[in-house]
Amino acid sequence: MTSGIHAALDRARFGDLAILDLHPLRPTAAQAAERVRQWLTERQVMGIAEALVITGQGRHSEDGVSPVRAAVQSALGRLQREGVVAEIQEHTPGSTVVRLAPLGRRLDAPSRRRDPAPPKRPPVRRLEGLSDDLVEALERLAAARLERLGVVNPSPGQVVDEMGHVFSRLAGTHAPSEAALRAAIERATAELDD
């Protein structure tokens, strides 16, 4: 088959929203890894089940090994440990199919030893800038997660701690827009209801 037919089949299978083609962008390895992290995290919040990441084969790279592909594979492994990615499978020598995990898996992913210790309380300054209804939605999600864990009548401190945990997992290292954070909270809440 020609590459045009492969591209058409991929577009039919994944759709335009679930294909990230890094190859024409020619990013550095670090840029590619960061772009994949952000893009897949957004796709998880959108509820997309499966995505295609195209890095190219690296035929023109030194020793025929693509540093971009290696960086992306490493990033995918991290995202798998963080609960964003459920499964990684080579599609072609220059592309990877990524099955995304339910959003709740990201919230439940264990911290690694080298990860910074989570704060004892949520970053109040970061929560203060959120709208009241968004903070209330975050509080409802935190209380529902505690209930799911078997905590009966959680104390206000337990709810606040869980709000901080949920917020830090959903916001990550970047400050998402309120719309993105709202979408993530709504998806996580819907998953708890299922």
C-alpha cells in the first residue's frame, strides 16, 4: 500500500482529533516529549480512547536511530506510570498507537519516590483564583472519591487534602484553563458514577 492509503486508513480509524504527527514539525527530542505529554493529557480529558502518535522512523538520523522517537517512547512510559496511558503498541516503524486510560487512573496513580512530595494541603493560592462553582465541583469530586475509598463522613480536612490531590493530578505542572479543568473534573466525576 502507498503511504497515502495508510494515512487515509489511519484518519478513518482515529479521526483528525486523535492523530499527532510530529514528523513534519521536526521538533527536538525534548520538544516532542513535552508536546506528546500535553497532547495525550488533553485527549484523555476529552475522553478519546485511542490515539496515534507519528514520530517518523529516523532514517535520516545519526545511526538511523531517531532521538525524537526515543524521547517520545520514554515520555509514553512516564505517562503510563502516571495513569494517562493504558497501553502502547507499535503501529508502524514510525508510529505508535496509544490507548488512553480512564481519567480516574491518573488520579489514582501512585507517586514515585523521585516525584516531589505532594503538599499536605491544596495549593490554596491556586484554588483561590478559581470560580466558586469550579471549587464546588472539585469538592464534590473529592468527597465522592473519598466515599468510593470507604471513608464515611470525611472530615473537612480530608476533603481539602483530597481536593489538593485531585487538583494537582489534573492540573499537573502547567496551569490549565478553567474550561479544561472543568472538563477534567466532569469526566472524572462521570467515571465515578459509572
